[in-house]
Amino acid sequence: MKNLTCIECPRGCNLTIDDNLKVTGNFCIRGQKYALDEISNPKRVVTSTIKIKSLEVVRLPVKTSMPISKKLMFTILKYLDNIQIEAPIKCGDVIIKNICDSGANLIATRTILK
């Protein structure tokens, strides 16, 4: 048996998943889907920074455009250690398409003009 707190809405239901994958404690269907996904293939949005040649800052904050499998998180973070871009960059710009074959794009979360 596993206990989780659902993060799909502000309610934060306390979910229980038994050995037969039966979910209890959810007040909506989103809780059941969240629990089953979290057990079978948990996903997270990756947030990090990359090097940038700029007069303003030395690191640019970035994130994946959608949640990716937790199995790929460290692969992506290691890949980002070797990335350096040049300013200018606008918030929302795609830095890397389909990063590490995850299906997600890496996007800038800050505008750097110089």
C-alpha cells in the first residue's frame, strides 16, 4: 500500500493505492489518474539554469515545456552542464527542441537583453 497527496488541484486529497492498484481518498477522477501515473511512470517539470554569455547574468533559468519522466531527469540535468548560449534571449524562447528525446522543449524563463 502506498500513500500520496494529490497535486492535481488545490484540494490536496490524501490518496491510498493498494496492491491491486485501487485508489481511494480521491474526490475526483483526476486523483485516480494522478495516483496511477505516479506509481507507473512519475513525471516532473525540470527546472534548472544554463550558462549564458551576457553582460547582465551568467546563468539563464530554464524549464521543460511539459512534465517528463523522472527517469530522464538526471540525464537532462547532466546534458545542461555542457550548454552555453548567447544573449539576447526572451522569456519563452525554445532553447532546445525535444531535449534528450523526452518530447519536451527546453524553454527560457527569463528575458536577457545584453
